[in-house]
Amino acid sequence: MEQIRKRVLGQLDMGREHEDEEILAVIDEEICKEARERTIPLNWRKELRMQVFHSLRKLDVLQELLNEDDITEIMVNGEEHIFYERAGEVVEWEKSFSSREKLEDIIQQMVGNHNRMVNEAKPIADARLEDGSRVNVVLPPVALDGPVVSIRKFPKHPILMEQMVAQESISRECADFLDMLVKAGYNIFISGGTGSGKTTFLNALSEFIPKTERIITIEDSAELQLQGIANLVRLETRNEGAEGNLAISIRDLIRTALRMRPDTPHNEKGKIKALKKESLHPKYTPALLLGRFHFVLQQKNHPVR
């Protein structure tokens, strides 16, 4: 595969953008040339075609896993070990990266597309993929056995509250009670361990937000999929960039969000403290948080307890 990949690269004009169909045509031509020299079964040709294409255009060997809708987590422990989670079971994949350099190239592609930076001086980074999947990267020397990548995939279609009731993840009585709390403007904290469903549950809760409200979301890495809200503004933090771009923190975004006419008036100025959170739905003002929370903080007459 590597020889075909190199020949394809040699035919492409790297000074301009290429359409996917154009790249696939060059790959097909090179595979046909290779097939004249040695026998390549038809089913292997199809797989080889996509492997070369993914290595050039997508995320190399990871793309196959990303295309599987029932895979929820992908874990890369160095270039030789890739694990994935399907239906709650973690399995080691038989495929791996061709080299550490290739894995590092893919990492830079992922974080670069998200305007993030990761290197030895700053070896930890969070980013997201085009489909909304959340990415965490840890590089050496912090990661002792090679670059580590964790990808959390989210469903293409968010789970609705009715589905959660049907699956008996929550009772009808509880769902109706939460509906009343959201509409009444109560503070709601959603907390839990990694992979426990905080984002999924908050997305489902968003169905209950009145459609007439203006909602502003602020996140470290955007992953919320709020339902049925037309007047929605989505904001995301930014790390300091190599080109001199200044970092934009959650605190900065909260400050500017208060001037963007969130639906309810701000009445807690001065109480913003050090924040440690994963994402927030802030037409609302946060108090000090000490854990990983998705939260909905209303500002009516219901104080945070």
C-alpha cells in the first residue's frame, strides 16, 4: 500500500486542491498498474483503494472505525495499538499505523483543523472532528509509550427524551418533572463519570427549553446538539495559537455572552470564579465548580444550591 500511496502522491499537484473523485481516479490507475505485475483479488482491490484514499485524504486507519456508526470510542496507544468500544465492549483492532510519523501527522491534522496546537512544549490538546467527535491528544514526553489519542463519537441523531423513556433509561414521571423544572427556570446540574451520558442527557433536556428563548452555549470543545432552538448562539473557547492568536477563555466568552442579550437578565455579576467544567448552557451565570459538570444555570429567582 505504501508504494501505491507514494506513486499517487507523485502524480498529484500539491500546489492545488484536488476533489475526492480526482484522487480516487489516480488511485484506481495505480492499483491497475500494480495488478498487471501481481494478482490482486477484487475484494482486496476495493479495500486497498479505500486504505490509500483514507491515508491521503482522511484519518488513515482510523477512518474505517469512524465510519462505523455503532462504535462509540476509539483509543490509540502509540502507533501499534488501536482499541475501540462497541456495545460497551472494548476490543483491540488488528490494524495499526504504518509508523509513528504517520500517527503524528494525523494528530497534527486533527488538531490543526480545529485551530489547536500540540507539541512537546504543549503536549496535551483537545479538539473535535468534522462530525462532532471529541478528540483528546497526549504526546511524549508526557505519554511514555508514544502518542495517545482518544476519540469520543456521538450519535448522528441525538437521542430524544421519548427514546430514553422507551428504553427505560428514565421514568415518564421523572421526564415530566424535568420538563416542568426547565420551563420554570430552575438550576439543573448534570454530573457523572466519563462516558456516563452527561452530553446525551443534556441534549435530550434541551427539548424542553421554550422555543421562544434565545440560548447561548459556551463550551471548551463544542459537542452539544440542542434540539429545536432557532435563536441559538454557539461559542467555543480558543487556545493561544502559534500565529499570535490570543487565547479566549470560558470567562471571556461568558463576559461577552452577557452582552448578547441572553433570554433572562444577568443578576449575578462578580460571582464568576475559577471554572472547571466540560460545557455549559449559559443564558446563565456559573458559580464555582469543582468537578466535571454539564450544567444549565437559570437566573430567575432560583439560587444555586
